[in-house]
Amino acid sequence: MLMRGYKQTRRWHAIQNSRVALPVSLILICVLFLFFLKYNGKPEASFGLTNVKWTSFPSSVFHPSLEFVNGTDVIWQIPDSPKAVLFLAHGCNGKAANFWDRSENCPNCIGLPEERLIVLRALSRNFAVLTISSTDRCWSMGREKENVKRIIRWWVEKNSLQKLPLTAMGASSGGYFVSALAAEMRFCSITLMIAEGVFDAINITSDYPPTLFVHMPKDRRRKELIVQYMEALRKNGVKVAEIRCMEFPLNLHFFSDRIPGLDQRISAKLFELFQKKGFIDVNGYMKSDGRAVNWKEAIREGDILSAKSEWTSHIQEEMNLAFAYHEMTSLQIEQILDWFESHMS
């Protein structure tokens, strides 16, 4: 009788414990799932979930300073209460001017859609932003690396920012460059965008900065290399994470949402023309990378951008972004800044 009562009591406690354990387990699963989405899953790259329109951050926020230092352009902006420094390295054929809108302070600035949104969002979260132009079409790993190290140190000291955490992000060629630079400078963390890095050519130790890979899995060769390098970095005690950026469909207002000054009427005309020419499918997805289709001739024939030819590079970037093979992206900038902030202490 006592044994039966003991068994019944244990069974009752087991049921009660399971009732408690189940919600706790569900909470833990949800937390882990959200963490997975934040740095590894696909939804964070969905256009509908993380779209930041250019109108969310007006150009008036820009007040850059420009100086020609050691043979190259250096452009920066420091918010009122900076909490960290972010060095940005462009890709091949890029330059520092791509990250900033044209203004009196920077008359030759271009303000490409993705680059400018990265800077605007970083400034809004109190990152001091520093951009430097490569001295050639792409970044080199020899003297240029030493030159950039000197420029960053000079700039940090000039602006009394020595006590702030130093972070860096590079895209494509800039990603390779940042991965090499990080082996010689004390970055708190780095982000490599559409670049696997040069980890086969540098010595990786446990004090190498935490590294976030932001890449587009459609580029399968690069994806495979990133998987290999992430494992190698982990084995050497380096914290790593990834964000995978997926393709997304265009719509009638896509270009006007992303490109300052381009109105909805022109955006709709571009979308309709691209559908008519077969550049995008019935669901709005790009059939090929924007660099692989003759869209510029199509808009000349349609006389859509005759007075605004400077928008062609902006449109090109957004088409490449939608195809999601190899392009600078601001869609994941919140997660990237979260990554930087989580490794500042």
C-alpha cells in the first residue's frame, strides 16, 4: 500500500514537473531558434523582414569630413556621443565616396544605396564611421595594408578616440583586406561581407577578433570556403558566426524605396520594363545577376533615365542585391551592428 502510494506520488510529481518543464523547454527552444535566425538562418535576409528604406534616414544626417592622407581619400563622420569606431572597406572599383551622399562637404561623393544606408544606420547607433579609398582598383595586401594601419591610428589619435572599441567591415576585396588587417590590428570584432577572407595565408591565433561572415549562398564556391574557414577559426579558439543573404523579388516601388530621388513613377516604369524584357520572372525575381543582363540599353531605348544617368550605378547595385550572388548589402546591418556591440567589452 505504501509502495503503491509512493509510486502514485512520484507519478504525480513527474506529471507536475513535466508540466513545468514543457513551457521551460519551449522557451529555451524559442530562444535558441531566434539566436539561430539572427546569425545563421534565412529569414534575416528576407527583403520583407529587414528592408530599411532610404527615407528612414534622410541625407541631412550626413556631415562628413574629408581629407587626402598618404595618397588617398579619407572620409569620416563622428556622432555626438560615439561608443565605437567602424572602419569600412569597399570592394573592387569602389571608393570611400560611395558611402556618403553628395554635399558641400563632399561634392564628389556618390551615395550608393547600400553603402549609404550602412553608414546612416551605424551613425544612428553612435558608431564613428571611417572610410578610406584603396589606391588601386582593388585592395592590395602589401604596402597598402601598412598605409591603412597608419591612417587609422592617425585618425583615432587626431579625434581622441583611443578609448573606443575598434571594429571593421569589408566587402568583397575589402573583406579580404580586413581579414588580413585584423591579424595585425586590435579590432574588437570584424565582419567579412561576400568574402571568405585570406585565412589560408595568415597566421590565426586565439586572439584573432570574433568574425562574422555575411555571404550569399548562391555563390556556392565561396559558401564552401566560408564553411571551411569557420571551422578552422573555431578550432583556433576564434568566435565565428554567419548571416546568409537570400534572393528576394522586386516590386513596383523597389527602386524608389532604395534610391534617394528616384520617384515611384520611374521605379514602376523600370519594373515593368524589366518584366517586359524578361529580366525578371512573373514573381518579380531576377533571372540573372544585374551585371549579366543588357538592362542599360533597354532603359536607353525606353528613354526612362535620360536626365538621370547617374542613377545607373545605383540601379545596378540594387539589381545585383536582389539576385543575391555578390553585392554589398545593408539589409542585415542591424544584425551586423548587434554583432559588433556584443563583442565590445
